[in-house]
Amino acid sequence: MKYLFSTILLFLLYFSSLHLSAQVETFTTSPLLQSEALSATQREIRAVWLTTYKGLDWPKRKANDKAGIERQKKDLCKILDELKAAGTNTILFQARTRSTTTYPSDYEPWDEIFTGQPGKNPGYDPLAFAVQECHRRGMEIHAWVVSFPICHVPTAKRLGKSALPSMHPELCQKCGDVWMMDPGVPGTDKYLAKICSEIVSKYDVDGIHLDYIRYPEKSISFDDKKTYAKYGNGKNKSAWRQENVTRCVREVSSAVKAIKPWVKMSCSPVGKYADLPRQSSMGWNARDAVSQDAILWLNQGYMDILFPMMYFDGKHFYPFAADWAEQANGKPVIPGLGIYFLNDRERGWPLNVIRRQMYYTRLLGTGGVAYFRSKFFTDNEKGLYDFTKEDFWRDETLLPAIDGAKRLPDAPSNLRISQHGPTIRLAWSNVKSDFAERPTVYNVYACPTDTFSASVAKRIATRLTCPSFDYTPALPTALHQTFYVTSMDAFGNESVPVGFTNEQMQCESNYYYTNGMINVPEVDGLEQLVLYDITGRKVMQTMYDLKLDLTNLLAGAYMLKGINGDKKELLLLRIWKM
């Protein structure tokens, strides 16, 4: 059934692409497909790769003094602000580039991008700062770890004794002008696990993201004949290679989960899993070309999420996206979209190429999309940023839950609701977390019906760390809804929603609530009454009287002031017009 659904979608997308190719700036889908797409956004990963390698996304400026450090921090904050504003909820932040790091490691040297000198400490901890700033904005941050590639030979020479080939020559081999770790050598798995364990132990990251966890492509002169002869034990070489990469993945995953079981494991396999019955991968796929059995890793629990690098279009994208979705058994497979191809210096794709891919994968229920890479997104290539912010990622969403919880978290209790003029204050008691390092977080919903309905409830706050929330809607009528709160554990599992009742409502005493006539306080010497809205704009002025008719006034918050003979104003009432 699922294959049939994806086939129909592929058919629709194919013919729509024929139509849209002639109308580059127009994108439409049927009402049915639009509703299906919107219903799929309850939980969705909205990710962006933020590259530190060679400063491709960040940093662009060096930090060799306090001013330089502040510039780098300011630049990163600007990027994160822009990503957050567009609806991004997951940052894949490059923490290990080519056996060099963006944090003070006990095992590997600093990357040169921060100071211009390999191995030099920039004077602050970029990864710690990135974690802090991502969490401040309510975004997850996954430490992006480049696995087997090391560095170019000249860089290794400049690093000297701190270079990985110098410290662990048994794990490395020289491949032309670059160094690579050898997946077939016992110890490579333990070393990668050590690096990832260090990151998870030291930092409150939400995930470990393995990149280039594969054998090199044919263009790199990687020769593992000696390794195979020594450790192959007569196995088929292709199967042996797959086992080697799987062993590394399994070792890293086990080490990470032993420290913090809620940390999400992910990787970015080659964009096509394997050849399809009716579509060849043209010799470039994850499982058979570079020994990445990513579906096995997902289904065995070594991975929680896959981010396949689907930097293709047409027949090289749609059938393979459906294949990933069909084999994932409902687990998140987040297509990495090659948005850099929108740039005219790359392939100059029209925006509709990416938009079709985004809607198609949402309809497949893959669990979201990821953009490669940050700069092309924030630069608004072909209007992608605007489209994403204003349309595709407009509504709030939660991240998919991962396996790990034995039970749903307890629902919040001791609910309190109070109204303070145009603001509703919701409060509840804390729900104890199973992990001290990961306190319970909370989500708040507004529902126009008396009973909670996921189809109509609007999520108005996510991942709150404190047990309270102040809500000031744009339209005062939105206050007349039923509000609900859920608790959410470290794995992303939500409790049942519990609602605040109108009977619990308490109002701030210095506000006067009315639907029409009000009684004006009696004050000697007043000559006129003036009414201001919440922005300070004068909306009414009349002679002083003890009765004031506000029947025709729009709902909202106001201040009523009296004016005496000296033209001085006196605050009489704060008014909330229902």
C-alpha cells in the first residue's frame, strides 16, 4: 500500500514538474495534497548543516584577540537568529572537521579556521557557545563529526606531532595528497567512539551526526589490500567492508547511548541507498558503492535518524526518496536537499525544483528535510528563505520522538490560569525528569473546542524549560479558547494534554472588564475623559461623566485617563474590552 501511495505521488509530481518547468515562479498543488502536507507537520525535523570547514558558513573572520572573538560570536548569533526566524529547529554544527576540532579536545588539535593557525586555541570554546546559543533559541544542536577523512598532507605537516597520522599511524593511510582513517583496522571504531564520547560528556548536545562514515569514492586512491589480507579472514571483500563501517557505527552509538541515552544518533549516507528494480543508481549508492548499510543501522537501532545526501533531481531523486521512506519502518529519514544548486554558479536550479522535493518528501512522511548548507539558505537563494519562512516552515512543530522511554511522562498538575489585561498567564507544577541533565520541558496549545483535538489545536509554545507561560495574542478574541499543556521527556515523548478551565481564571484587580457601559471613578476637578489603546494611540475623548459607553469599542486593552483644568492627565482605569 505504501509503495502504491508513493508511486501515485511520484506520478503526480512528475506531471506537475512538466507543467511547472514552463512556469518557474508558480507553484501549486491540489487542495487534497495541500491538506495532506499540512497534516504531516505535527512533528518534523527542519535542519540545516552549518559548516565550519574552511569557514564555508562560519566563521568568516579570524579571532586572535578579544575583538575578534566577539566578532565571531556576533556573526554566529546573526546566523542562528536568521535560521530560527525561518523555522529551523535543528542545527547540524560541524564540531570535528578533518581530525581537527571546533572545541578544546584532549585528543585532537584545534582547526585553523578560527585563528588562521592549525592547532592554535582561539581563546574561547566555539562549540560550547554554539550549544548555548542554539538552546537559547529553542533549537537542537547536533555535533557534526567528519569520520574517516583526516586532512591534507601539508596540513598534517604543519600540525606536526599533534596530527592524527603522527599520533596513531596504525589507523591511517596516505591517499595521494590526503590522509584517511582505515575502517578495516581494529581500533578505528574505538578511536571514533572516543571522540564522540568526549563531545557528549563535555557538551549538552542533542545529537551526534556522523559524516563521511563510509569508504572513499573511487576518485581517492584508497588501497586497503594489505588491511584486507590481514583482517579479512577470507570474507567477501564487499561484505567485509560493510561490516567494518557497521562496526564503527555500532561502537560510536553504544558509547554515546551509554553516556546519555537521549542523544540522537544520525549520519548522512550517500543519497541513494541501492539500485532499484527499475532505476539504477548509476554506480553511486550508499550500500554497494561505499559500504554504508544505513537502513540496517536504522532498523538495528544504531541510528535514530538518517540524513541521506539527496543532491539530485528527477529520476535520481523521487524514486530513491520513496525507497528510503519505504524501508525506514516509520523512522525519520530526512532528505538532505542540495540547495546550493540554486546558485547560478552551481547549476542555477529554479526554486520550484527544491519546492517540489520539499512537498513530495512531506507527503511521503519522511519526517522533515535538511538544507545543505546554511549560507545558501540565509542568502535567500532564488527566494528559498522567504518561501520557507512564510510558507513551508511557518507553523510551530515538534521534533520526532526517538526510542528509549519506557513510559510516557506524567502530565503537569496543579494548573493555574490568570488574566492580566491582554495577557493570559498559565502555570503548573514541575514534572520530575528521569535524567538530571535533561529536565522535563513543556508544550502549550490553544484549542477553539472544549475538548482537546490535535487536528484543530494550535501549538503556541514549545520546549518551555520553566512551568509557566505568558500568552498575549495578536487578537484579543484568541484569549477565549481552552488552553492545554503537555510535558515532554528527553526522548521527545509527550504526556496526555491537560486543560485549564475557565473556573480557574483569576483577573488582575486593576483592570476593569466590560462589554459595554462602565462606571467612571468620581474625581474632583476633572473636565474631560480620554481613552488610549495599548499602543498609546488616542481613540476617544469626551466630557467627563460618571458613565461611559464603550459598546462600539473594539476588543482589547485600554487606559482611561481624566484631564483636569490644568490639562494634567490622571490614570483612572485600565480597561479590558471583551
